[in-house]
Amino acid sequence: MSKYTVIIHTPQELNHSSYIQTGLFELEKMGLVNVEVQLYLKKNKGTLTVDRHGTITKTSRPHPKTSFYTLIDSSSNTKISFATDLYDFAEHFSKAALMNCDYYFKRNFENELVVTAQKDSKAKIQKLGITFGNHSQFKHGSFKFYLGLFVTNLRLNSKWDRYFIKRLMKTYKAQQKHWQFINTSRNIGRFESYESPIEESIMFQTRCFLHERDEDVKQIHQQRYHIIKLLKQHFPDSFMGGFVPSRVANNNYSDALTNVPSAPEKYLDAMKKAKIVIYTRGLANSPAWKMAEYLSQAKVIIAEPLTTELPAPLVEGKELLYFNTDDELIKKIEMVLKDQQLAAHLSKNARTYFETHVHPVQNVKRILELMLKKPLV
């Protein structure tokens, strides 16, 4: 038994939080921590929003992509509470986590916004880094996760009015769908193995979000559509990808649908075979899961610059190449197709970055050691 125990307080969202859970369960298997899953039914409503002028706005809206944990050091009988915020939006923070936790780890970390939020926070806000959804075969406590997901979301959406039953049924169906979806996540072991690409292919497979009424969503769709068309034009024989079929994609971008399977396991199999991959931003400039997946497979990555600040920066010319314009994108693809030494250099360093900074075991271990101020032994 380890002298360190981490309590996972069942979260309101299981897709993004699976990354942290995987790191903890894998560390438990290694004998470095003990993991307990506790049913946690608090609503934790309250969002703090920071604008670029340093103004803070507080609302009662929930913040479900923030999950809560307790780290216990039995050797010193100390408890440290911490939260992980995996929300896309850099300007939004969980009020409950800021006010009640000792540490707050934020995925989409922008220092300009964090400095302002820190003034109104008990928790020390830290960089979380790049994350992605996955699961560990050593996970336990599934029934508690299931019960916590349903009960907290039903509580959040309950309101005594004439729509009470209708609202509860809608919430129940949404969470049932969420539970079914997270059970299709890929085992972390699938990302621990990688292979040399068997063809000089360029891959960019992406998806549309549910609607285009939001201006940011519309801009993302237009950008992705433009890049798909650009790559098909310049590399017609080697381009793989396009939009994953969906109502929005089928209706608006039918000439840019993917030629690659979209089921998670089959997509990963196809991506493993590609040599060059293209990365563009996620919602609200958040770091998309694609980056972690690309790094894990030692891909040659040509990427739109990230705005989020990472614990260890991704360096131009070392782990990847950045582009800002169409011309830069095409020229950098052509450059790595011709320069095999550069391609091998980028591929090797991408994989090293994943193993050192992105694998959930290494990143969660870093987080725990940062709080403990000593190594896990």
C-alpha cells in the first residue's frame, strides 16, 4: 500500500475527466498511489468569467468539466484538495473550485486571464497541459461513476415547474447517451504503441459541431473546410481525411466528407499509417485532443499555433512545425516530404514529448508531485 491516497469525487462529466482518472488508476497499478472513488453529489454551481480588460463576472451557471479530488499523505497526515478544469473556454473558471480547493489545474491556461482570476481565488491556479480521452483497464468504481453522473446532472436540471418531468427525462436520456459514449473510449495502451508510417500520406480528419449559430463554431467550420479543400487541391493523391459525416457536415460541406473511417478504433488505425498530420484549434482556441493523439503516434505535425500555455512548450522545429497562412502550410508539408532527416527528427521528438509530458501517467504524476513538493515513492 502506498502512503499516498487520491480520492476521486465522482464528476458531472466523464469524457474529459477520463484522462485524469486513467493517470490515477495506472499509478495505482504501479503501486505509487491508492485510489478511492467516492460518490459526490454536490451541484458546485457557479462560474467566474474574466474578460481581457480584467473584469470579473460571477454567475450561478454550472461548470461540469471541472472535477474534484483529494490527495492524502498518510506519512504527514495532510490533505490537499484539488480540481482539474478541462473546459474549452480559457476565460471561464469554476467558482466552487477556486474558492474551496488548494490547487486548480486548468487545461486552457492563458496567463492574462489566470492572473485576474487568481486575485479572487483561494486555489493556486496551475497549467494542466494537453489532455485527451482514454481509459485504463485498471479502472474501478464504475457504478459510483455512473450513479454520480446521473444524480448530479438530474439535480442540476431539476426545477419545480410544469416542465419538471420533461426536463428530468431529457437530462436522463442525455446522460445515458453520455455514458454509452464514454464506454467507447480507447484504452491508453492503444496510444503507447506506434508504428512507422507505411505511406507518404497527409491526414486531416475533423468534425463539425452541432450547430453553426455560434460565431466561433462557424469560423472553425469554415477554417476546417478551407484547409480540407486546400489539401485536396495540392496533394490529391496523398491526402487522407475530411469532415466526419454528420447532419451539419452533410448539409453544408458534402464535398469535403472524409475518406477515412470515423469510428474511434478504426480512425486511430488509419492515423497510425499516416506520415504528416495537420492540427487546427479546438473550440474557443482550446487545445484539441488531436494534438495528444498525434504526438503519441510520433507523427510529423504541421500545426496552427496554440494559444494555451503548456507546462512544457511545444517548440517550432523540434516537436512540430507551425503555420499561420495557407502558403506556410503547403510549403512546410512539401519541406518535410523532401527532407527525410527533418521528418525523422520531428517524429522522434513528438513521441518523446508525449512520453514525457502528455501520457496521463506522467502528467498526473507531475501534478501530484507539484502539490506534495516531493517525488512519489
